Amino acid sequence: MEQVGAARDLVLGYVHALNAMDEAMRVAIPTLERLADVLGLVRSRRISRSDHIDTYSYTVHGAGCRFVSDNGTEVDVDFAADGSEVFDLWRLRWYGLSLPEPLDVTDQDLRSAVRSLQPLLDEVRPGWFSVAN
């Protein structure tokens, strides 16, 4: 049960870090209406595929973006067709392993943690989650 609590804290930390990166990007790029808009800005060559903004670096990839804070913490997120931010258990685990004090939790504990956080999180398709509106 203790591991599920740690996994729950990890998921909440990921959501908090994602929100902080969203805010930093919006401050740096005032025309950004939502984080998913970085994909269009990169494709139209209005911003670089990778750069450093505030205390984060970012790299746009395929359907998403990977953010790395100055302390090495990584938040990787994909964007659904509607522009919502989506993530899976792999991205949550990777976030945990990148923390200054790495936290390695099992997929089973992460699944339990995500379930315990509903309705804060929605499962948008099997194994993929987003923060509820």
C-alpha cells in the first residue's frame, strides 16, 4: 500500500510539473493558447524544434513534447487530436526515474494510483490518461 501512495505522489508531481511547464511556455510565447500549439508553431517554423525557455528545455517529437527542467526532471507528453495533453504509464515511470531522488514504481502501482485519482484524471483510451477539465 505504501508503494501505491508513492505512485500517487509521483502522478500528482507529474501533473504539477506539466502545469508548470505549460505556464512557462505560455509566458515565453504569449500567442500560445494551449500547450499542444507548440506542434503547429514548430511545423510552421515559427519556433525551433528544441530550445531552452525559462528553467526548461523542450524538444518536440512526433505527437508530443519532452520537457526537461534544469534539475534533470523530465516530463514527456503527447497531444491528442483535440489538443489535450495525454500520457501513459511509461511517461509517468520515466518522470519518476528522472527526479533528483529517483522513484521507481511498478506499472501496477501506477495503475492503482491513476485509478485512485479519478475524477482528476480521465482514461482517454486504454492506458492513456489526461487531466480532466
